[in-house]
Amino acid sequence: MISLVGRNLYRPIAFTSVCSFQASRFFFYHRKLDGSAEEIDAMDRMTELTLKTGFGADNCFAYSRFYLSYSTNKVQAALSRKAC
């Protein structure tokens, strides 16, 4: 089932009209992570795997709604290390 609104996408999309757009996705699950250090490590490892696909950082990226807070935690940890 495809919804052009972007809600329910159950297969890769390819629009070949004036605006060309291609997308694909896969599902994965992290085991229960214990604390921000493990969360950051899991996010970084998934990002590394994504970059190894060969599509390049501009064309392929790992995304999870949880990565929003993991990224914030990573920045805060880096700032804490610099402050010490």
C-alpha cells in the first residue's frame, strides 16, 4: 500500500515524473540499550553500516526517531569533555 502523503509506505517508492525521487528502507531493532553511552554507540555503528553501502553520506543515512535524542546526548557528552 502506498500513500503519496508519506504515511504508509510498504515498498520502495520511485517517482519518475519531472521530480525524480527514489527511496528505500529496512527495519531493524536495537536490543534494550543501557544508558546514553550504549545508545550513542549503537547509533554510530548503524551510521557506519549505512555509509558502507556506497551510496555516500549525502544519499543514504540511518534514521530513527530515537536518534534525535541520541544525537543530542552525543553533543552534550562532547561538550562536557571539552569543558573539563
